[in-house]
Amino acid sequence: MSTQLTQQAKEESSSQSESETTEVEEQRQEVTKNVTTDKETYHLKVFRYDPEIEGKKEPRFDDFHVPYHQGMTVLDSLIYARDTYDSSLTFRHSCRQAICGSDAMFVNGSQRLCCKTQLSDLEEPVRIEPLPHQDVIKDLVVNMEHFYDQMEAIEPYFQTENLPDGEFDEQRQSRENREKIKMSTRCIWCGACMSSCNIAAEDNQYLGPAAINKAYRFAMDDREGDEMKQRRLEIIEQEHGVWRCQTQFSCTEVCPKDIPLTEHIQELKREAVKNNLKFWWNN
Ligand code: SF4
Ligand code: FES
């Protein structure tokens, strides 16, 4: 099921990947243009933990000094440290373009995507840790199963009761409706928001900002129809759903795709209230 969901997420973001790649590249060029640092090396303090190796079971920090080049990201520096000093240093990464969502970590006290974070923007030593509030498997790799379970709980795929009649007819979406859900479709399932959320840290069953944002993406999509929207609102209204959010904005602050998560959660709360009023009015 996780594979299926991951595929769903990839499809969700694939339509944007080309423009977002350009966007990331433009941001990178902008940053490198303004770099004023004359540093030759950067000092990293990297969290290490390996429960399977005797002598490495106690968490610790290792120091690495990596040669700096203009435009170097935190991910570049980790790759250098691994390839040059210690091949056992373990972390996830893939696209290096802020698309796959695999390299969210806790860098200098904040959840960040390492491939999108310039070393020159950080104070030294650069402290790199796994995402907080997740079980650490090894070094910087955390167990994402719980996060995927929460995403799965909101049925993160398009469902509609209004299929067009003809086999080849399109089910069209208005420009305004596409604009409304645009930001919510940008999620890359990195887990940074969930890791930053105090409520999720306290309540293991809380759906969390990423799952609620995904519910918003479908609940606000007019093509799914009213019945489906009601069903989605019932899911997010459950005991550990939207009403747990205390509007702390931590998720919005760390989201690397700039999704207005808190705003979306608030809007779903309003939709849920409207839905309930409609129910009482009609009965
Ligand atoms: S909402 Fe943002 S921070 Fe949360 S998983 Fe999606 S991209 Fe990552
Ligand atoms: S490596 Fe894919 S998002 Fe950073």
C-alpha cells in the first residue's frame, strides 16, 4: 500500500516537477550570486547512531570539516563527508532538486530539506540531526511508517461520483478551482511539518498537517462532488483530526514547499462547521 501511495504522491508532483526544478535552479542561482562568504571549509557536527554495531549504540556527534565551494548545499556537504571520510555515514537522498522529499533533517535547530539549504546561510558549526519526534533507524535516517500511515488514513487519491458520460470525455476543472488547490498539491511527503508539530509529538494519533493538507487538496477539488466532500470532512473531523490543531504555525514555517498549512487547516475547520450546520438545519 505504501508503494501505491508513494506512486500517488509522485504522480501528484510530476505535473509540477519541471517548473519546480526551474524554480529551485533559479533560487540556487540567486543565492550563489549573492554569496559573500570567503570560507574554505565548513565544520559539520553530525548525529551518529547505529543500534546494530557494538560501540556505536550510544548516540554521539561526529565532526567533519568539508571543503566549501560556491552554491554548496547541506546535502552536498554530507555526501562529501560520506564519500571522503566515513562511508558508514547514513542518510536518505535522491533527486537533489527539492522534489523527492527524502532528505528532510534537523539542521541548526530547524526542519529543512538538505538539498535546498545553502551552507552559506548557516552558522557554524552546522549541526545536522535526524527529524525530531521520529524513531531513528540509523544516523540521520528515521522511520517514516507512522507518517505514511497518517497520510493513508485520509485516502490520498482522487475519488469522484461524477465521471463524464463518454469514454474519452474530459472531467474539467475550472481555472479558479485549480488555483484554490494549487499550493496544497505541492506536498512532497518530506515529513518536516509533522516533525515540527508539538501536537503530533504529544498525540501519536493526530493526523498531522501533511495529511490534513492532503485532505484539503481533495475536499476542495470540485470534481470529487458533494458526497465525497462530506466523507472527507468526516474523516478530518474525527477526535484526532483538525480540531487538535492549536494554530502554532510551526508546520507552515518549516514547509520547504511554502504550503500555507495552518491556513488550510483553519479553512477545513470552517468547512466542517458549515457542514454540521447544514446537517442540523436539514434535520
Ligand atoms: S506539507 Fe510541506 S513539510 Fe509537510 S510533508 Fe508536505 S512538503 Fe513536507
Ligand atoms: S534529495 Fe530529493 S528533496 Fe532533497
